[in-house]
Amino acid sequence: MQLAPLGRTAGALWRCSHPGPTLVVTVLALVLGVAAGVDAGRLALLGAAVIAGQLSVGWSNDAIDAARDLIVDRRDKPIARGEITARTVWVAAGIAVGLAAALSAFLGPVFLAVHGLALASAWAYNLGLKNTALSVAPFVLSFGLFPSLATLALATPVVAAPWATLAGATLGIAVHFSNVLPDLEDDAQTGVRGLPHRWGARASAVCAFVAVEVGAVIVLLGPVVGGEPVRPASLGGIVLVTAVAVIGTVRALRRPDRAVFRLVMLAALLLVAQLAVTGVGVS
């Protein structure tokens, strides 16, 4: 008799977790781990630690934004629809972040410290930085650290190459400036004033495309600076990213709508693919 309520709660929790970004980030961690040569056992721990951390970020975000979502009647949010309480989501977030820390510890103290810093940065965004001109900073830090999670998961941990860190940071900028585009109007009603809100939809979209393009150039030239030859896959990647960025920028200058948001996401995914094919290198 209790299975139905439990199933509804689990479903609501999953929808509160921002499942799309949670799964994308987890898959990216696994792809970069494979590219770095992480063995199967440690790769499983890497994926489990990352998804637990991402669940904690998504759940804390929805729990913190519960009152704001009610004000703007966000019918896509389970808490606003009354499917689950903010308290339950908070408890889930706390359990998830604890699990992320425990799993990270199995991969070593350095991995634990770096993953913990990335998660602390993401939680800081949820807890208030999203309402300031420094809203992009947690994305720069967390995504900049992200390539190193793959290399620090190795049996002999190493930090990712500086160019990979820079590419991750540019991806973070693109994700932040594009992620808020669909919610700018709702955010304006509830007083959210992050950097993209201050710049406006058009400037934010253009900034996101520029960031992705810069990241693609870094992935192309970073290994070359280290003495490696230009890789055809990276060259093809930058061509595709550039094409999407040009199309998206033209569209953004005319009408920064949801089509622009989708184009930014496509360009970001192409950058991720370029980084995965190139590998994250070591410092």
C-alpha cells in the first residue's frame, strides 16, 4: 500500500534534481574519465560521486527556490505543484552531498578536496551568489575544476593540463549565460539579479557563444603549445562550434529567444565532444 506514495515521492525528487544537467554532467565525467585512462572500478566511483554531487546541487536549488517558484507559479516544479515538500527535498540534498563526499574519499584526499570545492561553489551559487554580479564565478570555478576530476580519479592522481582547465572555465561561462535565458522574465518578477540579468538576454546570449568559441580555440591550440600536433578531430570540432556560434550570434542579435538557447546548448555540447576527443592532458 505504501509503494504508490513512495513512487510519487521518488518521481518528484527526480524531477527536482534538474535531471537533464545532472545526467549530462555525469556522462561528461565518465567520458573524460575514459579519455584519461581511468580503470573500470575507479570510473564507477567517479560516476557515482559526480551524480550524487549533482543531485545535491539540483535538490538544494529547488528547495531554496521553492518560495520564488510559488510566486511565479512554476507548474514544472514539483514543490510548487505540491507534489513534495521543500523539507523532503532539503533532506535528500543533505544525504546526497554526504554520499558524494564519502564516494569521493574512496578516490583519494585530493579528489575529495577538489570535488568538495566544486560542490561548495555550486551550493554557494544556489545560496545567494546567483543574485549578485558575481553569479558567473561559481560556474567558472566548478567547470574549471571539472576536467581535473577525471585525472584525479586515476590510481596515480594528477591535475588536468592548464588548457583543459581554461576550456572547462569557458564552458562554465557559456552554461551560466545560456542557462538563465529561458527564465529571465520569471526571475525579474522575483528580484533575481545575477550578471546575465544585468546584461540582458541579447548580450548574455552573445557572451555564451563567444565563450564557447574561445573554449574551442583553447582545446585546439592547448595541446599544440605543449608540443603535440594539431588533431583533425579538434580542428573539425572548432569548425562546427564556429558555425553554430555564428548562426546563434546572428539570431541572438535579432531575437534572443529559445532557439538561441538551444543553439548555445548545441555549441556547448560540441565543445564538450571536442574536449573528450582531445583528452584532458596532465599538468
